[in-house]
Amino acid sequence: MFLSNGLIPVSSLIMNAAFNCLENRSPEASHVKYKDYHIPVERLPQFIGEYQEIAKSLSIPIRLQEGQLQMLMHNNPLRLKPIGEDFFYEWLDERCALNQR
């Protein structure tokens, strides 16, 4: 599993917010929509571990807490939602996408 993007540049956030306003969406809405995907809780432990963030060479811990995968960014847990067999995104604002290879 690789972290493909840890932080979005401010310019991208501003452009995304502007396009969202033009489309009558909330400024923080994502332009990407994912279908719900279910991974059985029994399979989630295979994703636990330390992962390297590609762009910044950071180590990102992934843990399982109450049946939910979480990544820790600066000691803050961020819930991960499965969107494929081994592809996850950060639950709240989709800033971080994880893809296992």
C-alpha cells in the first residue's frame, strides 16, 4: 500500500472550491465520487503497518480501531474508507489516498 498524496496544495483547494461553487456544491465537496465498497473486517488486519508516503518520505502508521482502518497523521487518527479491493481514501475530506501494490 502506498500513500500517493499526503497534502493538497492550497492552489488546488482554492480551484476545487471555486469549481464547486460554480456547480452549486459546498466548497469542500470532492469532485470525485466513489461507489461504496465492502471489505470484510476479517481481512482488514492485512493492511495494518507502516507505509511510506511517496512525495515526502514520511512513515504513515495504519492501524485497526473498532473494526475501522485508520491512518495517523501527526498523531491524529483519520478513518480510511475502502473504495476497492485494496484502495482506500481518507474518510472526511479525501486528502489522502492509499493504494496497495
